[in-house]
Amino acid sequence: MSEVDFDTFNAKQSQNMCELARRLRSESPVTRIRNGLVYVARNEDCRAVFRDQDTYSNAGGLRPTGIVIPLEDSSIGELVAPIHPPVRKLATVASQGGNVAKRAQPFARRTADELLDRIVRNRKAELMSEFSLPLTNRVIAWLLGVPIEDAEKLSSWGEEIMLSTLTVTNETERGIGYKQAFPEFTHYLESLIEARMGGEGPEDTVSRIVRAGLEGADLTVPIIRMVLMNLVLGGTATTRDLMGNLLLEVLTHPELHEQLRAERERVPAAVEESLRLSPPVLYMIRTCIKPTQLGGLDIEIGTRVVIGIASANRDEEIYPDSETFLADRKKPAGHLSFGLGQHFCVGAPLARIEAVELLNAFLDRFEPGEIRLTPDFELEWMPMPYMLGPKRLEIEIP
């Protein structure tokens, strides 16, 4: 197959490529696409790229080719050795230290119930802004040890950032980097960090990071801020979208709603199936750093390789009936929605717990038909080309 006219940085294409992905898996599993990139469609090949850090570097992340980002403005997913391992350890401390995911579970459930109380009283709601997003941002506020009332500010800042050009180009019309483009958010986090570095405040994620330190280098405010930015934005975007995709599936499939209410033990499996079928992150990008061959295609140094997570998760050779949501799959193969290998998402345990508690609270509250999407609802995805999550979920309670 010759070069495919497919642009990964065009959301209308990347979020609607199921038919193309099926064709690529069958006819050209490793193929050249627009902008000089190579797209990898099959599960086996995607796993190979994830694992081979010596050939495929994650430098540059999801940004267009040639954009260089300073450390304090980077995502952890685009860092490389020698800075990536120690920073990843800090991120692990932030999201997993002190058994934080398990300790967050009762808080997440109480918060989900409180949010649903308000929705039931109002009889109408928009579930992304009134349920999914506030849940994940209140959990983040709890992690950071800041007043829960500040969760709304975290949510607003996070949404503003994710809808801006900063995540792609590292600049907006206000300036370059977080410091110039989002000074209020930057100041908020840096003030929190400085207080914890001075010994003030409770035992929380920030104080654990300060105590852990950075192996081989001084732990500075900008580095801690970068770790916290990743934590906040990960919750704002990917966890919100995970929960939004899950709610959309239940709301549009009453039979699934009924099955999960009757077989509550399948809730964790439903979360995994949602992650597989509708991954919040559609692809990752690596840069080839030595000549190689994959799927019969020669790949030159400097070529950017797109790991097609959304395609790999629907690979017919791995998942029988791969286009169907099945909460009762028999021994399902693991999906790639949290990545693989050295860059596996450190926030995965927390995201899974939040999604399970959100779904359990929803199922406890509503029987099939008690809550539904509004008659005029039209599905619209968030505009980031590398992500998948509903922009809005308007519902009514008859």
C-alpha cells in the first residue's frame, strides 16, 4: 500500500478511523501516512514498538515534529533518559505512594454519591461537567491536600489548558510555556510546593515528593510543578474521558446497564472493556533513533512512528468480536490504553478506582430507563486529535 492520506493531528480523522484501521490491520499493518509519519496498526507490532526503547525514543511526545520543549513544560511521556527514570519515580510517588489509590477509594465513592444527589434533585444534568470532571478533580484536590473547594479552579484551569494550543505547540496567544500562558495556575502550584518544601501543610502527595527527592539532581520547584501539572492534567483529560466513555456506553446500551446492575462483579471488567474499545488516548508517538525494519517496512532514523492504540485494541487476532463491548469476555487479553513498558501510565491504579466507584454509584442510583440522554443529544468528541472523550453528555431523569 502506498502512503495513506491520514493525518493523526486532525481530530476529525483520528477520532473516526475505525474503518481505516481495519483495512490497515488487514492490508498494511505498518504504513506511511501524511507528514512523514509511520502508523502501526496491529497489536503485536504496537507492543514491539512500546518495548523497544533502544530503537524508538519517546522524545517529542505527541507534538508535531521539530518542537523542542523545556523540562518544566514537558509531559512525563515525552521525557528520555537520564531525566525520565528519576522523574517517573517522583510521578509514581505522587500517584501511588502511601497506598494512595486504595485510600482514595472511599473518598471517590462519597464524592460520586454527593454529585449524583445534586443531579437527581435537578432532574437534568450534563454529566461531563457535573459528574465525571468534578469527581476526578476533587480526587486530585484530595491528593494535593488542598481545600476541596479548589477543585473547581483546578478543573477550570485544566480544561482551559487542554483546549488550548499549549499541549501541542507549548504556547498560546498569552505566551510561551505554562509560566506565561497560564500564570494563575502556575502560581497556585508553586505556592503549594514552596509551602511543602518549607515544612508547612499536611501529609499529602506534594510532601511525599519533597521527601522522596530527585535522584542525581536537586529537586526544584519547576520540576515538582511539572510532575503536579501531569497529575492534574491527566485527571482533567484522560480520567474524565475514561469515565465519560464508560457512561456513554451504559446510557446507550440499556442491556449493558441491566447486566451490570445484576452482575456487579463485572464492573471492573466493564471499565477495562471501555478502556479497550474507547481508549482516552488514541495513539502515542515514538521517534526512530536507529535504522530498523517493522512489518516489512524500512524505517529511517528520525522517522516518527505512531503507535495506534485504538487500532491495536481492536485487533481481530487478539480480541474475538473486537468491535463489540463485552463485559463478560472470557480471559480478555490486556489492552494498550495505559501504554506498555517503561512508560506505562503511573496513574492507572487511581484512574481505575475512580472509574469503578463512579460506575458503581451510577448503578446503585439508577435502573435502566430511569436516566437517559436527552432527545436532542448529539455526540461530539473533545477536539484534541490524540484523545477520545465526549464533550458533553446531556441527560434527563423522567
